[in-house]
Amino acid sequence: MSTRAVVVASVVGVGLIAWFFVAWLLLGRNVVDAAGESVGSGLVLLLVVSIGAMVLKRGEKT
């Protein structure tokens, strides 16, 4: 894994943890809902990255 990928993954991880605490402590959600929001956001990011990588690879082949 490149240094750039490690930095991006770390920033995303810290952002998701921060979003958990914002949702739990500042927005007043219960712990399970806050964790669900954080995990859901992470899954959406993975989906976007996956689709983006597929589109980029498909564009290289043609």
C-alpha cells in the first residue's frame, strides 16, 4: 500500500470516528444509531470508491 493510500484511509477512518461522536454527543442520537450512521457512511464511501475504480478501469481498456 502506498503512503498516499495509507494517509487517505487514516483520514477517512478518523472522519468516521469523529462523525460517530458528533452524532452521539452533539446531535443526541443513541449509541447504536450513531454507530449505524458512521458505518453506513463508511459503506457508502466504499461503494463510491468501488464504482469510481470500475469506471476508471473500464475507460483505460477502450
